[in-house]
Amino acid sequence: MTDTGSLPPQEAPPGCPAHAGGVRLGGLEYQQTPSQLYRSLRREHGAVAPVLLDGDIPAWLVLGYSELSYVTANDELFARDSRRWNQWANIPEDWPLLPFVGYQPSVLFAEGEEHQRRAGVITEALEGIDQFQLARECRQIADQLIASFAGSGEAELMSVYTHELAMRATLAMIGMPHSGDDTQRMVADLRVSLDAAEGDDPVAAYARVGERIQRLIADKRERPGSDITSVMLHHPAGLSEEELVQDLITVIAAAQQPTANWICNTLRLLLTDERFAVSVSGGRLSVGEALNEVLWLDTPTQNFIGRWAVRDTQLGGRRIQAGDCVVLGLAAANTDPQIWPEGHVGAENAAHLSFSSGEHRCPFPAPQLADVVARTAVETLLERLPDLVLAVAPEELTWRPSIWMRGLASLPVEFTPVVH
Ligand code: HEM
């Protein structure tokens, strides 16, 4: 293992994760081969390992399948409101993980009955989506996007296809048109607020997204449809305007990034693994099998931050103190040798933890909707551009450095140009 950056033990207060020599969970090295890091962490620490988040902030990474299931099943012990954290005094204002770890009054950080109320509204709204209609809309979006690059014979799919498609499909679900200038600006602002590049202003972009959602809510008040926004707006739970804005942004953010990376990682598998041999049309295993294998081996939300211990407790033989942060190691748990004793990680079933579990899991039927979007995106691309191949050697593909998400920095492909 390369330098994993142990913190000198004398800097850590007794009982905190850094005391045991936390391993930094950042950096490119980790991102390229996380499975090696999980193996070595398991060897050294067992199912629960001390780690360091950005800025060497200590936390626990749960690597074990049964330990992770225990954490997510006991939300009164490992709770979601991050204001419990015993590390806030050490966290700078510009901490990079703040946007999705810092408390917000959204469903993500709600607990108990309040969480049930908010998640219940989202679940009902998602249940209202017609999955056949969604598939038709996704195919239309896919066709539009493919038409924009099909004539050139080459494309970088992360920028022109996967992220764009997942975003437009999500906007269609919340009841916004998936094309037009207004939508284009919203797509650009959402991208910046979720995944800012240098020179971007994510705070201003996030504020514009909030304003745009408020206009959408006003519009749906007047002219309700069968979309998520309309169902949430008219739900008897009576969400306030602020709750609606917060939870709609949460739905958009929660849907876009993981679905885009699910599409990306599935395309990578299909284009690089000879079992799926895309160049021989008809000779490949099904797209459904590839989608499922990705959830086991390259799951889009590889880690989720997290849960915060309500009181002192034990986990995986570790002493966890009240207020400690516990990171859900979803990718690590999926490949836990305890559930794959023969060393082979299979894709035969859907018992992975890629959508988490327990009270805060990805709300049913979101995984099904994501499956419709991802499947349609992959199938349409392979149908329209049947001789699609990677434009670089597989080992040249690099992963984006993110602790949350597993997705490629770019996915360059080539194909015979198609002129419409
Ligand atoms: C249509 C697409 C999707 C929608 C609408 C959606 C929606 C959501 C929402 C609203 C939450 C917050 C739940 C809560 O805190 O109660 C959530 C959580 C989550 N979602 Fe999804 N999601 C989508 C796709 C995905 C995909 C593709 C993945 C990964 C394969 C994923 C993995 C997760 C995970 C790991 C959580 C965190 C659960 C936890 O805290 O334990 N989601 N999702």
C-alpha cells in the first residue's frame, strides 16, 4: 500500500478514531484502486476502520456487510442529524465536504417522525411516476443527445451523455420541460452546485436553483400535473414552501449524480470486459446483468457520510463515542469476504447495499426509476451506435477523485459517424 497518511497518535484525543492511526480517504491513489485499500484496512482493522476525511478530520469507515446493516437498522443509535458531530470545532468554513455533510433542514437530515413524514411524501410522489412514460421520455432525451454528436464519430460521454441524460430525466420527473433555454440554465447551475470546477461559484448557482424551484412550485400550484412536484405540493402532509424547495433539491441531487455514474460505470464495464463484448452485436450479456454487476463491484455511491453516534457504543469491536461520525462504506460492504467466502463476488442477486438500507435508504421506488433511466440510456446508445468502442486503452481511464461517488473523469469513445 502506498502512503496512507497516518496521523501522529499524540494529536488525537483519547478514544477518537484518529487515535488508532486513521487512514486518509482521499487522493487519486485511493480513487484508482479503492478495493485494495478496503482489503488492507480490513486486514489491519477488521470491519470498522479509523479513517481521516479531508483536512484530517477523524471518522470511522464501516467496511463489514453485517456491521453496516446494523448501523443503518439502528437509527436511534446511529442517527442522521450531523449537528451531533463532536468535530465541528475543527472544521473550517470552506471544508469541501460541507455541502452534503453540513446540516440542512431537508429530508436527508430529518429524524424520527419528521423523517417519516418527509420521506413518506417523497415515496408517494415517486410512486406516481409512470415508468413506461419515463422510459419513453428517456429514449427521447437519449436520441436528442446522441443526435448532437453522432455525426462526428467520436464523443466524450461523461460530458455529452451520461450526466446530461440523468439530469434531464430527473427534471422531467419533477415536471420541468427537458429542453429549452430555461432548462439549459438550470442544468448548468445544478452541475456547478453539485460538482463545481475551478472558477465556478457553487453558492450563487445553488441560490439560482432554489429560485428556479420556487418558480416551478408556483407554476404547479396553478397548473398541477402528474409530476413529483405536483404530488408533493398537494400532499396532505402539508409541506411548507421551504420544506418543498429543500426536498425537491434533495431529490434532484440524490437522483442525478448516482444515476449518471451508474450509466457511466455500466458503459465502462460493457466496453472493457470481454464477457460483454459490445463490438459483436448480439454476442453480449444483457445490459441488465451489467447494471447489476456494477452495483456489486463499482457502485456509484461508494461511501455515504454518514451517521452520528447518539451515545457511546460498540461497533465491530470498536469503542464508538457519542458524536463520532460513521461513514457508510457501501462499496466495501458489497465486497465483504464474509458474504463472498469463496473470494468470488457475483452478481446473481440484488442483496447489495448500494441503495443503503434502513429508515434513510434510497426511498422505494427510486431504485426502480433509476434502473429505468440507466437501462434506457445504455440500451439506446448501443442501439444507435452499435460499433461503439473505447477511444483509449482501458487502463488509461481514470476515476474522479470523490469520496462519495465512483465515476470516471472521462469516457472517450469512437464509432462510425451516423448522418441523420
Ligand atoms: C431516480 C433516481 C433516484 C432518486 C429519485 C433518489 C432519491 C433519493 C433520496 C430522496 C434519498 C434520501 C433518503 C432519505 O434520507 O430518507 C436517497 C438516498 C440514497 N440514495 Fe438515492 N435516488 C436515486 C438514485 C440512486 C442511485 C442510482 C443510487 C446508487 C446506486 C442511490 C443511492 C442512494 C443512497 C446510498 C442513499 C443514502 C441512504 C442513506 O443515508 O442510508 N440512489 N436517494
